[in-house]
Amino acid sequence: MMDENDIIKQKLMERSADLDVARQRWIFAFSSSVLVFIVVLVLFLLPVSETSSEVSQRYSVGKNNFDQSGSIQAYAIPTTYWIDFDFEMDRTAANEHNSLYIYLYKDDLPDLSVDVTGTEPEQLRAYFRASSFRNGSITYNRPELSWELAFRDADTTTYYLIFYNPDNPEDQYDNLASEVVMKAHYEPLLPLIPIFFVISFIVLLPLMIIRVYVIAQKKKELRVLLSLDLENLSNEDKVRLGIPISVPSEPDQHDIN
């Protein structure tokens, strides 16, 4: 039969093994969190998301006419990403009289049953501009235009574009179609960086470090206890180790009498 010293030593060894398992578990969680953060950061720094999300399309808009882009989809959660639109006029197919108006819409296009040929350019421009989220123009001398929609402005994932090439009746040389190249790309991983940083590096990782430190201190305490004379362990140490304390029984009153 095991004496009290053997029971205490067994309890200490079991407690030491439990601490080893807990320490390994916390170290694994710490390493996994760091690894996930590094992977997300590398994916963000490399042009992976930008390249994979890039949309490029060329449009040829005839004089006194308009063209639409069709649906441009961003596969991300609304208001958690940003999207860039870049436009450039092909000056090799234009002259200094060319101009093109560009309108950006969210979710839906305006009614396109408007008769362009029977509508004054100013009225049609006002009609397109009224419901657009962004609008601008490019010319032969200003051939580039860029829009950046970040977070709050990116409250949807569906966009449309209208390109309008109005006729200027006072300019006899304003008679060419306008060629424009549209490029769009978005950054769906961007919000994960600050969110993961706040959660992991400010909350979780310090907690993990503290837990590993506490476990190491408990291991050190167990090694000290094992080096001591187990017979002289205090009741407080025994309670902390989960060892039953034998309390001396009080003498029977009948025996005293």
C-alpha cells in the first residue's frame, strides 16, 4: 500500500504532466496565431488580391451616343474593402476635339430608354449625373481619370458605368468615336490586417504569453516541492495539490470521563 509520501509524489508528477500539456497547447496557439497573421500580411503585401480582382475592359463610344459597362462585381463584404476605377482615353484613335463623360452607379443603372438623338446633350448629361455616385470626364489633353471608393463609399458590391460621347454642333471636327480603357481592382483582404492585429496582437497574444509564463512558474514551484522533504509539506501546499489532509480526530468525551 502506498504511503502518504508516495501519494504526494504521484500527485506532483501528475500535476507536472498536466502543466507540460497545457504549456504545449498555449505555445501551439501562439505559433498558429503568428503564422496566420504572417500569411495574411504576405497575401496583402503581394499583389495577389489586386491582380486576381482586376477587371479590364475597352469601350468604343460613338459620337452622340453612350455605352454601358455591364455589372462590375466585387466579391467582398460591403464597407470592408476599397475599390479603384481607372480610365484612360486611347489618344491614337482620337484627336484634340474628343471628350467623353463617365458616370458611376451603384446597384442599378438609370432608365436607358432615353432617346439620345432627341435629347439635348446638357439635358442628357444632367439626367445621367443626377443618379450617379461619381461622374467626371476625360479629354484628349486630360486622358486619365481615377476614382477610389474606400470602406464607407463601398457599401455595395455591384457597380455600373455609363460612357457618354456628346456631339458639339459648333465643332465640325468633333466627329470621332472615343476609345477608353477601364480598369478596376479592389482589396478584399485589407480590413483583415487591422482587425487581426487588434484581436491577436493586443488581446490574444499578450494573454498567451502571460499563460505560458504562469505555467512556467508553476513548473518551477513543482520542481522545488519535489526537492523538499515531502513529509514536511504544509497543509496549504497539500490543498493546492489536491491532496486530502488528514485531520486528527477529537477525543471522545466518554473516554475523557
